[in-house]
Amino acid sequence: MIAIIDYGAGNLNSIQKALEFVGEETVILEKAEQKDLDKYSGLVLPGVGAFPGAMKRLKQGNFVNFIEKFVATGKPFLGVCLGMQLLFEWGFEDQKTAGLGLLKGNIVRMETEYKIPHMGWNQLQIIKNDPLFNGLPENSHFYFVHSYLLGELTDDVLATVGYGTTVPAVVRKDNVIGFQFHPEKSGDNGIKLLENFRELL
């Protein structure tokens, strides 16, 4: 069973339906219960909104410690869009805010001559092979909606897209995974990625 964290900033229904479409049981977590850690084979942190407010709500819901303990079990943890950005050390949206610190790096405003927010379909450029990409067609496109991004190509970046600048699009360090795009809004390609995530459970 995959648990989806509800901290008031998530795109919950569509990610839940997509995970159920690939055959996974899901549950929405409105509060963190440490005793329930063993119930879940995977954890998903979705997100739509701003970095500071999201971290505030995660702390208020006691999710920060819950996430840390879940990651320590070695089971897969996936952050989507803002949820991916929250995996990193610092966010600079509106104000400097500490993130979950599970991955190294900072989240900064995108600098590009193109329109911001970055909204629409972009082709994924895989720079490191990973089981997450098994069976994915060449030149796969995914759907993005964001104005901030990981500000550097760290060792954990597996794939990027171009939008007048290089946008880190998929990150992974062991069992911590992040998608800057929305797989649940990315058609068959997004479903394939979620199927591959499920295979990690």
C-alpha cells in the first residue's frame, strides 16, 4: 500500500487515481502516525503551491519526522513537483526556508528568456540509466508546471529537460526519488514511470 501525504498543498486525487490505475492500493494520510510506518510499502509527497507554506504545514502535521523515519526504512519515497523540491536542503521562494534535507541542493527561481511559470510538455533527456526508465519510449514528453527548480546538476540528477535553461527533472538517491513534472498528468509515459516506481516497492 502506498501512502499519499495530505498537507493541504497536494494534487491528491489525480495522483491517487494514477497509482490505483497501475494496480496499487493507496491511502491518504491527513496526519502522521509513527505506529503506521510498517503498513506502507511506499510514500508519496505531492505538491502544488509555495515552498515556505508547504514546509510549515508539514511541520504542523508532524510529517517531517515521519518522512525521515520512513526513508530510514529503505522503502521508496517519491516527491512530485513541489514535493520533489521539498526533498532538498533550502528553498528560496519568497524567503529562505529549510527543506527536508534528504538530498543536497537548493531550490531557486528559474532564470530563462521563456515564459514563467514553465507550463506544458517537454522532452525528457535521460543522463543516467535507472530502472525508473525501464520500458519508457524514446523522446518521452512529460507535463510541467513550476517556476522554481533545483539550481544545479547534482550527482542525484537522472534526467533533465530544456526550457531556455537546463531543468533537473528526475532525481534519485537510493530510495528517495523526485519528479519535477506531474506523472499523473503525463499520459502513458507518466503511467509507465509510476508502474516502474511500483516495481521498487
